[in-house]
Amino acid sequence: MLSDRTQKVSKTYGVLNEDEGFAWRGAFIVDPEGKIQGWITNPQPIGRNIDELIRIIAALQFNRETGRGAQAGWKPGDPGIPTGWEYVGKY
């Protein structure tokens, strides 16, 4: 999390409300190659959930290590699910 006094980052990531002069509460997960892997944008009165952001990061790391997906409710230590079109609708 960071402060963005110049509003450059919030403008770049598309969360700046220029009309009202504030940034939506956005969180972006960027991988080591600089690619955005996930993002959450909340309305101004709603804070971000750090536990969910950590879960998403853990799930992305799990997927990179195993090739398996992290279904809804997945948490570190769970086995995950296979990925691919042949599994759509089976989990």
C-alpha cells in the first residue's frame, strides 16, 4: 500500500476519480515480471481486506508451483483443483 500524492499511480491504474479528486480504494497484485495478476477496487467507504489479498497472492504462487487452481474458499494447504476447459463445471 502506498500514498499517491501526485495521483500519477492512481491515474495510471484507472482508479482516480478526477471529478471529485480522490482515488477509489484499489489494490493491484503485480508479478515479478511486472504483469498485473489481480486487482480489487472497492467503493470509497469500503476498506481493502488484507487477508484476502494475501490469500490471492498465495493462490497465485500455488498455481505457479503446481499448475492447479485455487477454488473459492481455497486456503494455503488445500489441494486445489485441476485447471483446463475439460474441468469447467465440474467443481
